Amino acid sequence: MAKSKPQAVTPSQTWWLLAAALSALLPLTPHVPYWLSALALTLLGGRAVLNRTQRRLPARFWLILLTFAGSAGVLAQFRTLFGQNPGVALLVLFLALKPLETRTRRDGLAVIFLCYFLVLAQFFFAQSIATAAMTVATIVAVTAALGSLADGRARPADLLRRSGLMLLQAAPFMLLLFVLFPRVQGPLWGLPRDAFSALTGLSDSMAPGSISNLSQSDAIAFRAKFSETPPRDLLYWRGPVLTEFDGRTWRPEGRLALPRLAYAPQGPLIEYEVTLEAHAKRWLFALELPGNLPSDSLMTGDYQLLARTPVTTRLRYSVTSHTAMAAGREESSAVLQRALALPGDFNPRTRALGQGWRDQDKTDEAVLEAATRFFLTQGLSYSLTPPLLGRHGVDEFLFESRQGFCEHFSGAFVFALRAAGLPARVVTGYQGGETNPFDGYFTVRQYDAHAWAEVWLKDRGWTRIDPTALSVPSRISQNLAAAVPAGSPLPLLTRADLAWLRELRLRFDAVANTWNQWVIGYNPERQREFLNRLGMRAPDWRQMTATLAVLAGLVLLGLTAWALRQRRRVDAAQRAWLRLGRRLGRRGLPRTPWEAPLAYADRIAVRFPESAAEIRAISALYGRVRYGNLDPVLLDELKTRIARFQP
């Protein structure tokens, strides 16, 4: 038996394939090397020129050469061909090259399958609502291109309509599987080593400018849901604790985890849930100080809350805090000695200042009071762009520039207290935040990053003192914008003159948060919570699998009934043919149900020989329209000729 020749793609089908490839490639251009994006767009543009001019496709030699050259470029860029980023880059290269050798429908199907896979690859890099919307639009375009391979004469509007209808028909099944299919904890794919290289956030060290740089970032650090939002002056979200100082940079000392909570709670209890954005560190943020530890977490000896593994995906945890704590009353002498250490001969004027407080006031409480009085009366100002400081940075800040950000205030305050013989350290984290009125979540952004001081007193243990609040109280009682001079560069969301933009952004944040909580964050816990609301108490894999099987059976039964009903329905071409049979039946020539169109046409031709040519042409046209590719033009012609047929 002779082997059938593969069906060649038409120019119109090629345009659809190029459109599908372009729609799949464009969202990935920010995530692949620039040279590869330019190469891919150039190759698709070249294929478009060849399709328009109907010139021959390039020889296989050139395609092989481009494949090896592009693969070598990916290898040079990533130092490997394996992994998420190089893998996506190779697929982008292959999709750009494949249309240059696409001659048959089989080749076109390979282009379509590559497009579908690259649509999925978009979620390797982002899972936002915008990404999902772009993905749906891309799938519509790719599915329309797939439809063009099956029906090359269909109009573009019909292909897009069919594609959209297919997605709408699939949506209920997608939602059903999303809700009921057993969830797995964590992402399905590993993250690349550089997945968090562009994230902004707190550092585990503090030097002049390290926190003020965050003041220009409105990226969300985390959200919190309170049963009742506490006062703003209590919203200190504790992060890394910095004890070691080398004259310029503060660093943590690396305390071991506490075997138990070594502090006594005081004050009212605050209950809340935190949704922490991925930051690739182990830090968990909670109001000072937590009354319980979230699951899979621990607390260091300096009361920093840590996850057991780096936070590489959005993390939700519940925690409680008390408005006051008595912490570290029995602190070890070694810890206190480290909290007194000062480097070399740095900042002699501040050393003398602290020693003067000690000489004048012998008790620790009196020294602390002198320090707070100094920061209250010194006239220090808050600035996002303080002048650069030299070797004796604390001296220059306190006695010369008198302008700084929170890291200047906290670092200088701790240095001066240590010079006075009072153990102290710097605590970094976030202060404040704002309630989003559209979803009720409390949002903390990177520009809320803050640093404050912690001083040890014999009868009270570690006590929080915020020197920024002493000098610039509006930073704590209001926000960043209220603390800085007029005209300072501020993030858009903090500017009072752009209230409409702020409201728009808050609305978008509320929608994005709902998406994150119930779509991206739909983990096993969320699934159990949702199914419990539906009356499925403590569902397990077997119960959920059985439920899915029953629902799938019902759906298949419904589809079967619908298909059987559709078989009894007639399309437009058949309705026109049946009208012809009824009309001729009134003239004594009815059509029998089992009679084929050509056989019926032959009977009509015998009865009306003068109309034989016309009826045979109508029969042939009916066969083309009914059993071939649906062509609206031919369908209209069939209806017209049947209406005019008068034997």
C-alpha cells in the first residue's frame, strides 16, 4: 500500500504558528539572556519574511549550525545545560528554530507542543495574577493555531472563538481538580540558585546606608492579619540582632537556639497570622516578643525567630505576642561582655560622652536617662540622604552633620551606652506598616525597615529603646513621609500628593493578596480548611480520590448524553439538504432515510433529466460542506443553490 504524503502547511497556517510562537516567547524574554531574546525574535521575523515572499526554507546545514551555536551560547552563559534557567533558554532557542524547518502539519504540531510547554514555563518565574492572565491569552492563541492545522480554511475569528469556547468548557474541570486534587507541600519544581538575587530586604549586617537604601523600595516584606490591630508604637517586628561592631559595620554574634522560651510575658496578648514573602533567609518576623513559636521554627539566644530552613516560598504562620516581656534577666556574663565591646580607638568624642554620663551618674538607670535626654535635645534630624561619614562615623553624626537614618541613630546610641559601661546591642527589623482598607490585612513594606537599640538593665533584662523615636517621634507615630524634610525622595505609596495612586495600588494589593492566599497559597492546610467548610471533615487521599472518581463519572455520563443528543441534531448543511428532500417529496420524489446524497441525486436526475447537471453539482457541494472542512462561503453557496433549485 502506498504511503500517504504528509500534508503541507499553508501560508495562513504558518502565520498562525508564528503568532503562537511569538505569544509564547514574549513573556519569557525578561528571563532569558538578551542575546537569546534578540536571536529568537530575529529568527521568527526571518520566517515571516520567507512566508510572505514564499521563498524556500534554509537548508538543514544552517539550522544545525544555528542549533549548535545557540546551545554553545547557552552553555557559556549558564556554565551548564541542565537546570531550570538553561533548560528554558534551550527551549526558547528550539522554538525559534523549529518554524524554519516546518513544512508539514506534523512539524506544526511540534511547534504547538513547544508553545504549550513554554506557556507552563512562565510559572517558573512568576505566579502573579498578571502572569495567569497573560498565560490564558497565550493559550487561546496557541489553541487557535492548533485549530488552524485541523481546518486551514477557517476564519481567524472562528478559530479564536472555538479556542476560547474550549477553554471555557475546560474551566469547570480545572476548578474541580484544583479544589479537590490532593495538594503537596511546597513547589513542584526546585528553585534556581539565583532565584532570589534581585530581592531587596534586610541584611544580616548594618552599616551606614544599608537600611536607608530600602526606603526607596515599596516591595512587600510580609502581611499580617490581626484579630485587633495594636497601637502603632508597639509594632516592632523583630529581625536580626547585631552585637559585634568593627568601627563601621554591625554584625550578629550567632547565638545558639534557646531550648525554651527564656522570658516572662507581660501585658495583653496579641493574636495574628503572618504571610511572609520569600527572601531566601531563615528569618521569621513577629512582634516583640512572641508568646509561642510557630511550627518548624526556633528562637535564638538573642530572641530572633528563625525557620528551620530558608524561606524560599511564601510562608504563612500563626503567632501570638505580648505587648511587654521580661527577657534576659539572668543573662550570662559572657553575653554581657560582648554587649560592651568597642573597637580600637574609634569615635573618641562619643567615648568621652558616655564616660561622662557614667562619671556623673553612677547607676545604669541614670546613665540611660542621660542618654535619652541627650538624643531628645541634641537636634538630630531624619534624612534619607545623609552625608557620607568617615572613620569616626558616630562622632561625625552626633556632633557635626546631625543628619541620619535609623541605622545612624541606633548605632550611635548603642556605641555611647557601651562607652558608659551599659550593655547594649542593635536590633533590626521593621516598624509600623499600614492596614489595607480593602481586605483588612496589615501590610509591611521594605521602606518600613528599621533599627532600634536594646539595653540590658539588671532588674529588667533587655529593654527596647528607640533613639529614632526620641529625636524624630513622627517616624514612629506616623510614617516615613512625616519624618523626613519636605522634598525628600519618597516611594510613591508614601507621598501625600498621590493619594489616588496609593488607593489604586492598595486595591491591586488586596486583589493580589487574595490571589496569593487562596490560589498560590492553596496548600494542604488551606485545602483542609476549605473542604471542612463544605462539610468534608478530615478528608484524606482515599476520600478525595473517591470523590473525584464519582464526579468524573457523573461528568462523563453527562458528556455522553450530550454527545448522543448532538448526534440527533443536524447542522446547517444537513438542514438545507433535508428541506430539498421535503420539497421534492411533495412532487412525488421523497428522500429515504438510508439514501446517500449521490444516490438521491441520481434518482432526481432520472426523473428530471433537464436538471441532472444542477442536482449532481448540488449533491457534490453538499458532500464537500458536510463531510469536509467547514467553509462558510461554500455553505452559503449550498443554501442559495438549494433554494433556487426548481426542476
